[in-house]
Amino acid sequence: MDGVLDGADAKHHDNLGDIFMKGLRLLGAGALLLAGGVAYADPCKITIDSNDMMQFSAHELTVPSACTDVEVTLRHSGKLPAKVMGHDWVLAKDSDVSGIVNAGLAAGASHGYLPENDKRIIAATKVVGGGESTTVKFSIAALTQGARYVFFCTSPGHSSVMRGQFLFGGTRVAQAGK
Ligand code: CO
């Protein structure tokens, strides 16, 4: 009887040992991934995806306040052409979004639904269709800590769903409103 129990006990320990080793291996893989992210990803360069379902892949983008220039790449992973499901990526103050969208509608398709020389626009990409991508680079010197910035798409009807918050400086933005 004792022998059976000892055997079961020993097996139990073996299983725990296995689980422990698997855990270590998983931790090891995670640490490698993290190290890779820190070593190779430039936090001042952001890529955001868009698709045929009128969606951006992120509702919030964050860049460190230490960035001088920010580079945003907009990809369109869908199949529909720009005429049907074109997207752009535009950055502005929250309070300016509807004004820019309306001015964009007035400007029309030939201008990519984007008003020309509009001072309210901080940054804007060109319009892309399925399979295309485009990049815009801008300085965050133009941004004020604590103000609310929004990125959005100016294609007709898109900005109600294709929009998100653009944060820079992380916690410093939250603390700026003291
Ligand atoms: Co769009």
C-alpha cells in the first residue's frame, strides 16, 4: 500500500516538474520576444492597418513625447479600390474633426475628400485602396501636451467609425490637465 502511494506521489512530482519546465520555456520565449521588440521597434514609427470593412486596426495610437518626428504608415489590407473603399489617415484636434470632414466633403473626390491648405490639419496621408500603403511624417512640436488629438478617415461616412485617439507622451498627457 505504501509503495503504491509513493509511486503515485513520485508521478505527481514529475508532472509538476514538467509543468514547471514548460513554464520556464514559455517565459524564455516571452523574454526573447520582448527583447526583440525593444531592440528593433522604433516607437516613433507607427503602422496602422485599414480594410474593406471601413475599419482601422487601432482605436488608440501612442507615441512617446521624446519623438521629434513621427512617421505613420497607413496600410489597406483589403481588396476594394480607392474609389469604393478609399481610406486616409488624418490627424487633428478633437474639436476640429467635424469641420475638416465637412470641408473635405466640399472639396470632393478629386481632392481625396481633404480640404487644401487647411491649417487645422496636423498631418494627412493620401488616400489608399486595397493592397496599397502610404506614409506621412510630421513633427510633434506642433502638438500641445494635454490637448485631445484624434486620427480619422475623411472618406464620406467613414469618420464616425474610422477614428481613434492619438496620444503622445503617455502619462504626461494625463497629468497635464492638473
Ligand atoms: Co476610410
